[in-house]
Amino acid sequence: MAVPKKKTSKTKRDQRKAKWKQKAALQAQKALSLGKSILTGRAKGFVYPSNEEDEDEEG
């Protein structure tokens, strides 16, 4: 026979939510930093096609 699970406390719930938001904020910060480095041309660990290569292939 199935037994109901125990209720999660508000503290545990809030801790889990805070951790999730912290991870999301960190990922957003990393994405913004990567975007800025790509725009300034300083990105070294990220490979992406440049517009010059695309124009050569089309013509």
C-alpha cells in the first residue's frame, strides 16, 4: 500500500529555490562576459564563423 511522503519544510524549499536562482545568475553572468569578449575580439576559447568567411563561400 502506498504511503504519503513527508512534507518538505519551508526552509528546505527556500534553500533549493535560492540555489537554483544562484546558478541562473552565474550562468547569465558567464553568457554576458562571453558576449562582451566576442564583440571586443578577445574571445580565445570560443569558435564561431565570422562574416568574412560566409561572404567568400557565397560569391
